[in-house]
Amino acid sequence: MSHPSILIIEDEPAIADTLLYALATEGFSPRWCSTAAEGLAALRAQPFALLVLDVGLPDANGFELCKQLRASGHDLPIVFLTSRASEIDRIVGLEIGGDDYLVKPFSPRELTARVKVILRRVAPAAAPGTVTVPAPAAEIVTNLVTISAPFTHDELRCRISYRGRPLDLTRIEYRLLATFLGQPGRVFTREQLLASAWDEPEASLDRTVDAHVKTLRAKLRAVAPDDIDPIVTHRGLGYSLRE
Ligand code: CA
């Protein structure tokens, strides 16, 4: 199937409409159900490549529904939509069996970016050709927020959270991290980072990329001391975000 089908279970029509539009624009074929019961029926009737699941549904809790789906053998990726940041811990703790989450309000672009990342990740496990993720146009890629699971990037507010905790970043640290998040796994040279995070790299007195990466790492480590460093150093080349 060239247009991966995405099921949205969300009771707020305004949010569902936005998601339907955003996903269809990106080449997916989305379907919307407003209740858990309706969603379950849809999942029984046809296969979906991914499920976008609201936590607060009128007839069920999204977490319970997810557990139920996992218990009955549904292994499709699930992205939770939640309106309470306090729920993140439960999701991130993987006790639920979800793959990712977004806290409302979020940008539709953020959702489609994450859906793509997840489908790319699961694609090799599927039968060849069953899931074809549409490639975004090159100019869109640079604007996308492509986020690996522990990070949440609120583009409008220029805020990034790590493991559910908002990071207190300087402007340059924020831009560096946003650059990494835009393309996880890509190795950026110091020159590329300088160009993307500094307003006037050639005029700036503070051109030490390494020093800012160091302070950024320290802030991430302060949140999760036991995590493997999410920023990878490539000797002689530059840095990347661990995928
Ligand atoms: Ca809801």
C-alpha cells in the first residue's frame, strides 16, 4: 500500500479534523473514530499501519485501550495524545506499550513528523513493500521537527523537554538541540552547527561549538544521569543526535 492507513481515535472533532488534514497532506490515508468502541471495530475490520490514540476518550481510557490491544495481539505502533503533561511518565515508562506521545496542544506537523519516524523504524520488520512512507519534499525536511522519543519540541514556544522535563536552555543551546532533533542520526560538522545556531557566525565572538555542546550535555545529564549521552561525538567530523 502506497498510502499507509492511520487510525485516529480522538473525541474532539477539531483536533481530529486537523490531524486528518495534516496526515492526508503528507500522503497518508487517515481514518477517524471518535470513540474507543468505534475504533476497536475499525481495527478488527482492517489493518492499520499506525494508531493515533487520545488518552481521554468518552467511553474508555486510552491507556486501557492500548493494553487491551496489546493483550489481544495488536502490535501496530501507537502514538498517544494527552492533554496532561503529568501523564507522560506513564507513557515514557513503557508500562503502557505505546510508541510515542504528544502533549496537546501540538502542531500537526509535529505529529506527521513523528508518524514518519515511527513508520520508518518499523518498516524493515514488516513484509517488504507493505509500508511505504512518503518522502517529504526537501524544503519541508529542514522545517520538520523530527523527534526521538525522550524529547518533546514545542516549536511555537521554542521549548524542548527531555524525559518530560522542560530544559532551561540558552538561545544557542536551544538552536543546537533543535538542529539535532530536526535530523536524528545525521552527523553535523561544527561549521554546519555554527551556521544553524548562530545569527552571524562569522561575526560572533562566541564561536565555540564544542563549549555549547558541553553545556547542553550537562543539562541533559542533569535530567537523566543514567541515560547514555544522547549527543554522539564523531571524532574529526562533528556531532549527531543518537537515534
Ligand atoms: Ca479527549
